[in-house]
Amino acid sequence: MSKTPKKDEFFVGYNAKLSSADRRAMILTAGIGLVGVALGGAKAAVHQQGWGSGDWDMGEVRDIEGIVEQTPYPVLRTAALDGQMRSVSLVCSSKCGASAILAPYEGKPVWVRGTVISRGRHRLLAVVDNQDWLGDAKNAVAAPPVEEEYLGLAALNGEILDAKCWAGAMRPGSGKTHKACASLCIRMGGTPWFVAKDKAGKRAIFVLTGPEGEPLREEVLAMVGEPVRASGKLMRRDDLVQFRVDPAVIQAV
Amino acid sequence: MSHQFTPVQWNGFKWRYDAIVLFGTILFVAVFVGLTMASRQPGESLAPVQILIRAFGAAAFLLLNIILSIGPLARISARFKPLLYNRRHMGVWCFSLALTHAGLTLMWYQGFSALNPVVALFASNVQYTSIAGFPFESLGVAALILLAMLAVSSHDYWQAALGASVWKRIHMGVYVAYGLLVMHVMLGIVQEEKAEFYPASVIGLFCIVAGLHIFSAFTGRVTDRRVKASLDGWINIGPPDKIAENRAKIVRTESDARIAVFRYDGKISAVSNVCAHQNGPLGEGRIVDGCITCPWHGWQYRPEDGRSPAPFEEKISTYRVQIDGGMVYVHPDPLPPGTPTKPAVIDEAANV
Ligand code: FES
């Protein structure tokens, strides 16, 4: 059989030559298709929710001095200029936890090296865990006792999230598509936060703990990254507020 | 042309077709990324990887909808037939976009831990009984594996090796992948985003694809009804002059086979409508240089015995024909591929 294409309109398959009506139809189809594709891309882009104001400046490595406190997740307590104690959450740069390494330093003055993750008034330090990042403090560090205050009972709607992701490692660091990531982070040692939202959309951030202020991880994994409702006690420790709940009463909404 | 595989040739039309698909993809991703960045509120910061994850995922999904619409469009109007020819390239391209989306997701969301990212993906969320928490990622993985199998086997080589009908059945798997992806999108990004645009557009695309398939099946059946044989077993397909010279009339038998009945040189011959190459519709071809020529890639067969002229060795089934009382009859039982049959001679005098 001959393999030479015939110049004939019906050989659509292997002949480059379309009839002029076919060519017009194809040009029209391509034109409509491309306009549709561009419109679709534009619509899909502009209807997205916000990305959050979280930020992680990985370029600027800093040393901070303070007191290590792990009740129940690692923070570094530092005295601000006004004399108030500020808590900087200490997290890994990758998906792990810093607790084990910090344990021997509990309550002690240290220097820590890391990069700052911040969202709103919340500050975290991602320790540079691939180099020396921890040692005894070189300067005198103020160490007033932790100020603790019981704020009352609360029933809150919100989402359980990994502190680091929500505060700037991921943008957005919440929602369904982020659920598996948040769950992995918390499982591997991340700090669970409860990001509460009231009906007006006003947001408040709490450190999520067990009823006595103990750490929660495996217990909440199934609920991470979805809308949930929980009730428990609010307890302020310095500038962080803990939401102390029995994981059994956390419910999907 | 024997049984080894013969690649289908490239041509200018195909190059332009692929170029437009590539351009469309770049356009979509560029518009999406550009407008996402431009519509950022003050104080918000973006993660470029997360924007790309969304851009590639959306591009792959949109392209799959387009690919699936081409088949029914071509059945509804022959004008769309040229679109069929690079569908496979689009399929492979769609898989590449999906793979990029999946790779970025895995690296970004499941990387950076002591666990293997793939293990992490499946261990992170096991709430298969919940709708709000359903691990929609697993649906995407299943669809990606299917698309990978289809992409790899899309080459003509596999079509020749597996046989066109087995190949076609395997490639129906694209509908399974599509179903999985619709659920992947609905239980993933659509659940997360607040705007109605997202569920509306996914459901809208699904309705278009499903609607085109239903519509084309409906209209297709009207023009291509199964024809019953008369009592003696022969099918009456009407007078010979209802068939254009060097063209065929296609009949669908009760056992669902399609027969192409050709008229040429004052004779009638019938062969299977299915080309031995890639199942092209021979009855939509015509007789060129005395041979039935497939409209898809130009393979040829002699009308009298269904064999490709030497040196080629392809064979298709032939059917018995006769003319009686000015009507053409074809017997619906196929003869073994390559069986010589006697063409029915059109008696012009009797026809008057
Ligand atoms: S299907 Fe390729 S030539 Fe017929």
C-alpha cells in the first residue's frame, strides 16, 4: 500500500491539509478554547481566599537568649523592653520537634540560634537544627517566675493547626488541602495551636493542651485541619493562653 | 506493513495542534499565577510552591475535561473530527501536569520529615469514613497511577501489541480516573475555598462532559440503528444507487458489528468497518487506486478479499453480498479475515 498522503479532503488523519471549512472550524475552536482557558485561570485565581500574613524570613539567622520552658511545648521566655515576659515558641526548621534536645535545659538560661517565623503578634523561632543552635546563655537573663492566670471556661469553634505552618511556614497553613501537612508536623513533634474563629470571623490563637496542661499529639491527629468545636479551660501563662481540653470532647462540626 | 508497529506520521497540523495545547497550558498557568500574586491583599505573604501546586492541579483537571469532550464532540459533528488526532498527546501532557502537581505537593507538604514522604502521605490522614476529613490525596494518587498507565500505553506500539480493541477497553480507564479526580477536587480544594465559583465550575465542567456524552450517544443511535436481518438471514440495505461511487454505507448488525458496504466500478463488496491498524472507520474512507483506504492513517485493503496489497499482509473480515430485485443484501456473518468473496455486480439495466 502506498504511504504517500493523498491530497484529498477526507484524509483528515494523516494529511496536514484540512479543507478550508475544517480549518476555519479548528481556528475558531482553538480561539474559543484559549479565551476560555485564560478566563478560567483568571476566575480560579481571583476567587481564592486570603493567604494569611504569616512570614518566615529564612535569610536572617539570629541568636536569642532567654529561659527554656516546656509546659508543655518548648518556648523561650525573654524579657521585652517593657519588662514583660514574651514567649517565643521554639520549633524545628524541618518537620520535627525540639523538645528532646531542650529537655536538659528546662528552666535554664540559654542562647538559641534560628530564623523568625511571625504572624500578627505571634513569634516563633525555627532553630537552625543543621548546626550548633543551643548553649548556656552568655549574658545574664531575667528569669521571673511564670505568671499564670485562670481565665475561665470556654467552648470554641476553630481548627487545630501546627503552629509553625500556620504562622508562616505554609501560606496558607490551614484548611483541607493543608490537613495532611499539619497532621504530619504535629505527629513529628510540632506544636498544636487552636485557631479559634467567632461568628464575626474574629480570630484568637491558643496553645492546645490536655486538661492539666500536658502536651497533646497523637490524640488530636484525626481532628487536625478541619472545623472542630471543643470546650475546656483557658489558662494564661505569661503572654500565651492555653486552651486546656479533654481530646475526647473535641468534635467535628 | 505487517504486524510490526508502524508509527503514525507527524505533520504540520499535528505540530500546530500540540503547539496550541502547550500555549494554552502556559497561558492558564501564567494567568493564574499572575493574578494570584496581583490580587494579594496588603500584609499577606504568598508561598510560590503552593501557588504552583494549585496552578498545575487546575490545569491538569481542566485539560482532562477538554480531552474527554473531544470524543463526543466529534461524534456530534464531523467538523470536530480533526481534534481527535492529537488527543493522545494531550493525555500524556495532562499526565505530566498532574505529575508535576503531585510531585510539588508531596515534596512541599510531606517532605522535610524523618518519614518517607509517600509513607507520610498515607499515614497522615486515615479518615476514610469522614467527608469533612476525607484523605482526598489518595483519590488523586489513584487517578495519577491510572493516568500514568494510560500515558505509557498510549504509544502506537502498545496499541499494535495489545490489539486495538483490548487497547481501547484499557483506555476507557480514563473515565475512572476522571471520576476519581472530580472527587479529589471536590473533597480537596473545593471544600477549603469559600467562593461558590469552585464547586460551581467543577460541577459545571462535569455536567458538560457528561451531557456531551449522553447527547452524542443519543444522536449517534438515531443515525446508526441496528438493522435486523430478514427471515432468510440477509440484511437489506437498499438500492445500490443509494451508495455513492467509491464510498460505503455502514450498517450495524444485531450482534453490534459494523459492516462497510462499498460501491465501486459497478460492483458492491462488503468488509468489516474496523481497520486493522487502530480501529479506524473504514466505511468513512473511500476507494483509492482500487483499494479501500482508511480515513485515519491511510491503510489500504482490496474490497474483494479484505487484504492489504503486497507487500503488506493485513487482513480484515469480508461479508457476502448479493443484489436481488434491485436491492443490495449483505449477510451479517463475517467470513474469516482475508476471505475472497464475489462482488455483487450492479445490473444497470435491471435497475432502471
Ligand atoms: S486506523 Fe490507522 S489506518 Fe486505519
